[in-house]
Amino acid sequence: MKKGLLIILSGPSGVGKNCVRQEIMKDNKLNLVYSISMTTREKRDREVDGKDYYFVSDEEFEKNIKAGNFLEWANFVGHKYGTPKDRVEELRNQGKNVFLEIEINGARQVMESVKDDRVISIFLMPPSFKALENRIRKRQTESEEVIQERLQKGLKEMTMTDNYDHIVINDKITNAAQEIVDLIKAKLKKR
Ligand code: 5GP
């Protein structure tokens, strides 16, 4: 059996990675599984532990770093986020295509450490910085201070996209999702 793809989706906070991913995952034929990350950030109201993230303490996260349990991990605006390694390997070995939604430092670690050619990396761009700001504000999940930090971080991230295979602009969720579905399908066709 062919090893499953490892799909990396990055993009600034507020760009709509989550919505685009959910649209992509509607396509059952793609055989996609979302990799649930571990984070030390507080849970937002609508989030579910074990579905959106595994919400853990700093101590728990540190233990996992020390045990070598992460494929990658990074600090993002005051909190840690990481991808549990074993599950990704297990799923890929079962032929499933694993979807990672991670920021750029983690993405770089994955691109450097995963040596097979079944990796595809995509950076999702907002149509403009103003659009990003509007989106992150509309979400109403962060304080003004955190919004500012995330926007600054996003600005920097948008200049560091050279190592991605593809850049997709999220002008409209369904369009961006379709573009990514087509990229995944094209990659799946390659031997
Ligand atoms: P949020 O707090 O908005 O859910 O996530 C903040 C940022 O961390 C987003 O860019 C998100 O994609 C990224 N992120 C989520 N999970 C992981 C992970 O496991 N590793 C890394 N490196 N970034 C992650």
C-alpha cells in the first residue's frame, strides 16, 4: 500500500484555515484525516477537547517534548503547539492522507525532518491585510492585545513563504478549498 500524503496547511492567524480545511474534508474521496494538535492555549468557548486540540498544561507539554513525542512543535504568541508524532506515522502507514494545520516554524521542521516525497505544503494567504484584520476581529475570540500580536506575527509569516510548494489566496472559502483539493488530487496521482 502506498504511504499516505502529509499535507501541511499554514497561514496567518485569522486567514480562515479552519473553514477551508472543513470544506476540504467534506470530500470523502480524498481519504483525509486531520491531525489533532496539542496546545497549552486556553480552550475557546466553541472548541472541544480531543476534537479541535488536546488542551494540556505547560508541564504536560514539556513532558511530551522530553519524551520525543512531537513531529514538530513551536511557540506561537505565548503558547506552545505541537503535532503528536506516532499518530501521523500510524495513519500514513495505513494509507490515510494526514492533514496538518500548523504555523510556519512547525511547518519548516516537518519539511526538514520528513524526507519522503509524499509531503505537500500550502500557505493560505488573505486577499489583503485589511481582510485579515477584519476576519480576526469578527471572530471575537481574542483580546485587543492578542489580536495585535497575532496580526504582527501574521505580517511576518506572510513574508516567509518561500519554502512552501503552493500559495493559495483565500478570497472565498469554497474557491480556496477547491484549489487545494485539486492540488491534493494532482499530488495523489503522482507515483
Ligand atoms: P490558534 O491558537 O489560533 O488555534 O492557533 C495559532 C496558530 O498555531 C495557528 O497558526 C495554527 O495553525 C497553529 N498551530 C495549531 N496547531 C499547531 C501545531 O501542532 N504545531 C504548530 N507548529 N502550529 C500549530
